[in-house]
Amino acid sequence: MTELVVRRLLVDMQAPMPRHWCAGDAFRTALFNALSMSFPVGEQFFIDSVRAGLEALPDDQQARFRGEVQGFVGQEATHRRLHGLYNEQLEAHGLVNAWGPRSMERQKLLRGQDARHLLAITAAFEHFTAILADWLLRHPDVLGSQDPRLATLWLWHSAEESEHKSTAFDLYQALGGNHEWRITWFRRITATFLIDVTRQTLDNLRRDRSLWTWRTWRSGASFLFGRRGLVRMTYRPWRDYLRVDFHPRQQDSSQSERWLAEHRDRFAVVGSAG
């Protein structure tokens, strides 16, 4: 089992943020803001899913996972709270979060579902966040220096996503979840995620009045598809999930370990479980 440490990030998320906090770039700022808008609702779903998965296990297997689930819940609850504060800042900038409410409506359709379906959905999302996290930890300069507090938030969040990337996956397997349903949900979540992040990013740009600016799209193309672009560099690890023998721990976590070791001054440990 993975030991998961719960940390309190030492940043003030209520201080005002610059309009284009991410390297002064409208596209990058809009994209990261869109992702933040999805986190409070999404992370609550992940918390509920792993709790349901733990409860669905036979009593003699629950002890194996209980500590890790507690750590997972602690980390995700902290992410949810900080991104909630972040999102309040976005509202003050005139942005409107449509992604979160849309996700809540979809989640209503999943009530009463077998815990394995909830875990398969969570594992798919956790794979997305893990590969994004690893890419960001390898290219922290994309965040720029306009707001060091937000750069710290994103890198800390990324490091913890890498830490707990296998929790939902392992619970799914422990409950007898099969490869076919894991991949079915992964394909569905891929399509849903790409549509949602695109819609919210475009709306953020529209409200920012930078949607129809040539500079915005030149930057976006480079950021997504350039030599070290997000899509270009994460396609292969995304595809790895389709393998029958895939496990999240097969993917490198060294960047997460390094960041947490080198930036201990940016957080306080408040608990651990494992």
C-alpha cells in the first residue's frame, strides 16, 4: 500500500491574483483556470467513490486499504478547499464556472451504481490528472513567475496527484473490476473531459475578451502541440492505460518525489496514513 501524507500548503489563496497569472499568457491562464473550476466537484466525487469502494470490500480486506483511503481523502479534501478559494477569485474576475454544475448533474445519473463503476470513473480521471501532473512537474516554467503562489499551488497539487494515482485503480481491481469496463469508462471519460475542458477554456477566453486574438491561438497551439506540448507529450502515457497489464505505478513518479523533497518549506505535514 502507498503511504499518503496530508499536507497544509503555506499559501494565501485569498490574496488577489493577476488577470493573466500564468506567465502573462491568456490561453494558459484560461486553461488552468478551467481545470481548477472542475476540481471541487470532481474531487468530492473521487472521495465518495473511494469511500464506497472501501465499504464494498469484504471486512477482512478493508484493513489493507483503510489507511491509504484516509490519506487519499485527506489530500483530495485539501485540494478541494484550496481550489474552492481559487475559484472564488475567478468569479471576481467575471468568469463563470459551467463545468462544475454540469458535472454535478451527470453525477446524479450515477446514484445507486455498483461501486466498481464509480471507481472506474475515478481511476480514469486520476490517470488524466497524473499524466498532466508529471508533465507539469517536468515543465514548471510554463506557469511563469507572475504569481509564485499559484505556481506553488499547481506544482504541489501535481505532486500529490502523482502520489495517490493508484488508489482508485487498486480498489477497482480488489473488487474484481474487469479490463473491459475499465476501458469503456476510460474512453467515455476521455471524450467527456476533452469536451468539458475545451468548452470551459473557450468561455473563459471569451469573458476575458481574448478569444479572437491571434496571439492567444498561436500560444495555444504551441502550448498544446509544440515540441514539448501538453497533448504531444501526454499522448503516449494516456494510451498506456489501454493495456491489459497496465498499472499506474508503472509510470514514473520521480518528479513528484523530487518536488516534495525540495520544497518542504512550502507546506506543513498534518497527518499521514498508510
